[in-house]
Amino acid sequence: MKYASVIVDVPTMQTDRTFDYKIPEKWQGMILQGMRVIVPFGQRKLQGFVIEVKEESSFKKLKSIEGLQDLTPSVTPELLQLGSWLTETTLCFNISALQAMLPAAMKAKYDKMITLISEEKRKELEPTLKKYFEKQAEIPWSTFEDDDLLKQIQKEIQKGSLEVVYRVSQKTKQKKKRVVQLAQIQTDRNSPLDLLPSQAKKQKEMAQFAVEHIGSKEMPASDFLSLTNGSESSLKGLIQKGIITEKWVEIYRDPYEGRHFKKSLPLPLTTEQQQSISPILESVENKLHKVFLMYGVTGSGKTEVYLQSIEAVLNKGKEAIVLVPEISLTPQMVNRFKSRFGSMVAVLHSGLSIGEKYDEWRKIQRKEVKLVVGARSAIFAPFENLGMIIIDEEHETSYKQEETPRYHARDVAIKRGDYHNCPVVLGSATPTLESFARAQKGVYTLLTLKERVNNRAMPAVEIIDMREELRNGNRSMFSETLLEALQSRIEKKEQTVLFLNKRGYSSFVMCRDCGYVIQCPHCDISLTYHRFGQQLKCHYCGHEEIMPKVCPECQSEHIRYFGTGTQKVEEELAKVLPEASVIRMDVDTTSKKGSHERLLTKFGEGGADILLGTQMIAKGLDFPKVTLVGVLSADTMLHLPDFRAAEKTFQLLTQVSGRAGRHELPGEVIIQSYTPEHYSIELTKEHHYDEFFRQELAVRKLHEYPPYYYICLLTISHPDVLKVAIVTENISTFLKSNLSQQSIILGPVTSPIPKIKDRYRYQCMIKYKKEKNLHGTLKNILEHYQKDVHQNSLQITIDMNPYVML
């Protein structure tokens, strides 16, 4: 008798451990570690992950596993270990960590199908299975209730003849195409034309074409009909007479279908690039786990170093993962990898449909690809022979997941690199303070690229004091200098990128007579004005209302929206530069699938003078004709309640500046600010990261923030403000009495946004260096309040490495 230890799909404290189940005789040897099974749990039947298969159990009365969800493991042994590590380090439930590793298609309601992998494999099937697949290539799982048949199917899956496919509702069905081929009996005869009557001229022509051009190969039915000028009825006649066979075959949903990627070849490396790639290649060669921080200015050729080191990894028969921020998973980025490595690349990002993501994931699982380029969740790609992990723009906050499990992709990458004995490369022009400090201490190996490729000059940066503009009577959102620069670019037929730092600078509605600001009724935050449809929206809970004509407080008609949205900038541009053609990129214009790519392609082909946008145009773009970058509001992020505000501002301005003058034409950057004397803005002018690092480090040391201290943020929320205040006070007291004197506990205080979705929010922050009691103390808090969490809608969120302080 064998037993399975199973983690069941119930995310609670009591169930966050394995439960033992008997493996029924019929499935002995079939159930493997990493598979999903159906188990009885109380009165319910639940899905669970098999963590271990063992010979004995210390429990006497055990229930049996009742069903199989997979016939091959959906999670590798390494990812199971990683799940346990995530549970420990992020204080999440084990089931939540494992679910995060699977594509959405496998978590939805689905039909499971057993599918024939290719026509050739049909002949190799066991005789008992062959009869099922005689006339069709796909059969529902439910057909095979006989356990002996399931065992045979499992063997065929291991041989590569069959596979299990998840068909998720209508949206995520496999994509199919109809193909035709000459029937087997015909390929053995002299001519299939003998079977056709003399008057069937068209059918004879089509059959002759099939003999000469198709044979035993397959051809899409649509191509066959167009090449022979044949009709559907003639084709049906040939199929009925047994001369031609037809079938439907799966085609992967390829988000880049129809796109031709021109093959690119490795470029000669500069001395700096060569010096950077050598230690990486050395660690690949010697199977050493090292973390490299590639600190290279914008345009210094980091991508080429990535491409050539990946090539070395693939040549050794290993696999690689490249993470890029969601925002810069632009077609340009994908193009670079696809044109170098072709069909060996899978791409995973949020712009794909559930079905496309599922197909890309299956390519990885079936070992059809060797390289994954994707956003944060691609770090869980089920590769088993990893040779390298690269995280581009490592400073990007989107690498931190803000819901459970609250992991940082960089930490997961380093953990996986350690498991596979392979290098991890972190690249950025503006590394996070924590990473740069680790490189300075020798924890990471620092690789520096200080020069742009071909020694192109960094763009000249000018900072405009908008307070002066106001004093001089200029009330426009464009300074005189920026306006003149825009006009001169239009005359020279050059292009401009205009960046609006929108985050933290929302367009709110205020009455000019009484000062009343329209708030969301469910959250403590002002509603954002959307010109389209004259609507006010809350970006936290989704509440919407129509823009009022008079002030709800004093009935005044002087109610207007404040703030600068991209639509408002576009209107202003049309007034001051009517001759300029503008492409606007923001949430409204890029919500449709493919619109992001379409707009960028249009701009790249010279379809507009100005590209106007928010964060999504700040990085990853490379256009030869862009010689001017304008930043309309540099300091809006500086005033957010976040200790990383200065760092994020400096990083963003440096990234945006890097879009100018990347090719032959020299670049210019104009930054407009109301606090131009702040070091995070001033140092952008000199592209001086090292000096920024030195100054910001001094501020962090003074205020006891990372990299000098680790921080942990507890957020407690509840519909009753008194309840949340009391619970947070009690938690704060408990922390103070259980943690060492060296740890600093701040709070309780109300969160910067005190109410979201009718729930009041309080916070506690822990700053610590070494705190051996921390995890145990936090787990005690969660255990103590678990009853309240279930019954009284209390929520306790613990973030061990917070990136969002709101």
C-alpha cells in the first residue's frame, strides 16, 4: 500500500499542512509527486496537490484519493520546494503559493481531453487504445473510467503519443485547423484516379494534385481548395470515396502569428560589454550560482549582453528565463528575442488571453521551447534544466506581487538560481538602493557599463523651474523653452516623447467657491475625472458617478476639475501647436488588445510628431528619430508618503531621459518641475547615479530604512473603525513585548488612504536588522485572530518587503 501527502485547496491556518490519503490499488505507481488529485475532505470533495508519495503513514484511519486531475505532474519537485519556501518567507498559505505557479486556465472550470499528439503516433498506440482514436484525435477524459485504460494512457503520455489538455469554457478551447492528406490506401496504389468516374473532372484534377503535391503529408484544407480552385462539395466527394482524409489538428494560439521576425545575428561587443559578459559566461561554464548586478547607462547595450549570454546557455542544452517589467514588454523587446532565437521563445504577459497564456505554458512544460520572456509570474516557468535567469530593469516595482503570495521576483530568481547552480543577472541603469548596496558589499558581483554603444553622448538635460514661469505670467502647462524645442523638432521633422508623470497627480473635481472636493462614498479618496462620458471614477473600488453640473455642497456652478490628465495635455497641444500630429498612449487608448503595439508601430514609422503618454512610454522604447524628451511634471511622485519616493523619481526621470538621442541624432531632455532643487531631480541633469546613491543612502541611514534595516508592514482593516483601532493597538503592544529591543515598531496609525471599499484601515510597521522571533510572532498574531478573520470580516495583511505604503 502506498500513501500520498496532499495539500488541499482550503486556504486557512488549520489546513495549511499535508493530509495523508491512501492511494487505491488501481492507481499504485500512477500517482506522482506534483500531480493534482481529488480527495474527500469533510463533506466536500476538493482538489489538492500531491506533495509526497510514501510507503507508510503514521495515521491509522485514512480515506482514499477519489480522482485524478492530471496524469503528469503539473508542478515540478523544485517548484514544490519553492512553494514551501514562499509559504515560510511571505507568510502565505502553501496552497496559495502552488496555485500562483499555474496558468489561469488550469485554475478555472474545464473539460479535460485526452489528445493524440500527431497522426504518426496513432499507429504506435496500444491496440486497446487504438480503437478509441481510430476516427478522432481527441476524446473526453470521462470516457476512460476503466483504470487499466488510464494506466495505458499514462504510459502513452510518457512515450509522447498522447497528452492531457484542459479545455476551459469557450474562451480557452484549443485552436484547431482542418488539414487534408492522401488516404493511406491510396499512397500504396498506382493511382487513386481509378476510383473516380470519367465525368468527375474537377475531382480528378484535385486527386491528381494531392498525389503530386501532398502524398502522406498534411496540408491545410483552405490552401488545398485555393491551390486547386476546388469547391467544398468536390472535396467532400473525395473524402467519401476514401481518396482523401481530413482531420482537425490543434494549432497553438500564437500572439505573434503572421509576424515575420527577421533573423538577427550577434553584434560585435564593446570592451565594456566584453568585460561584463566574461564573468557571466564563466559561471555558466562552471555551473556556479552567482548574482550579477549589471549597472549600465541607458543605451549601453545591456540587451546584447543578455542575448549573447543566453546563446551560450542554450548551446549547452540548458534553458533560460528573462523577466522584463510588464510595462516594457513592448513588441520591440519581444522582437529582439524572437529574431535572435525564433521558435525557441515563449512569451508570457498580461496582454495575452487566458488561452494564449495556457498554450505558451504548455510549450514550456512539453519542452518545446528553451527560453521564456515574460513579466513577474514567468519566474515560475516549469523548466527543469535552468542555465540562467535575467531580470531586466531590476528596480521596477512591478516585480513585487501586491497580493498573496507577496513575493518579489528577484528573491524567487535567486532561490531558483541557487537550486540550479546557475547565474542570475540583474540589469538596470538605476538599480534599487538595496541591490547597489549589496554589490558594494560584494554580496552581488558588480558589472559596469558606463558608455553608450558607439560612444554616443548622453542627452543634454535642462531643468525648468515652473515657479519662475508662473512669476513671468506663463500659466500654460508648457514652459517657453519646451514650446520652442517642440516647434523646432516639428520644423526639422524629428520626433518628441512627452511624458506626464501621472501617478499621485489625479484629476479631481473641486468647487471654486466653497472648496468642496468630490470624494468616493466608499473610500477616503477623491474621485478621478474622466472626460470620456463626463464620469467620476474611484480607482480603488470602481465606484462611478456622473459629473455634477453644480456643487453638491453650495450649489455653485463654479465646479471644475483640477489636475493634468493626458487628454487635457492633448487639447492644450492642439491649441498651441495645431500643426503637430500627436499619438496619445494611456489606459484609455491602449485598453484594446494589440492597440499598444499598433500605436508604437505607427509612431516608429513616423506617423506622428509627438508621442504623449504616462508610465507606459518611460522605458524600453528605442526610436531613431526621437531627439527630444519633455517631462511635464517631474515632482508629483516626490510628495507621496513613501520612503522610496526620491528613488522612484530619480529612476523614472533617468529612464525617460534615456529615450532621447539613442541613434545618430543628438538628444535633448527638458524636465519641468516645481521643486528643481531636490537632489533626485537635480542629479538627473548629470546622469549621476553614484552621487544620488550616496545622498539617498545618507537619508535612509538617518531615518532607519532599507538597506540599513528590513521593514515589515502590517495592514489591518474592518468595516468598524473602533474595532480596527483596538485590534491594531493590541497587535502593536504584542509586537513590542515579543520582539527584541533592537527592532523598531511604529504605529498604530491610520493608513495614508484611511478607508477603501467601506473598510477602515490601520497600519503598524516593524523595522529590524536581525530578528529571530519575527516569523514566530507574526504567525502567533495570525493564529490568534483567525476566528475574527473568518467570522467578523477582519483582515490582517502582512507584507515582509512592502513596495506600496498606501
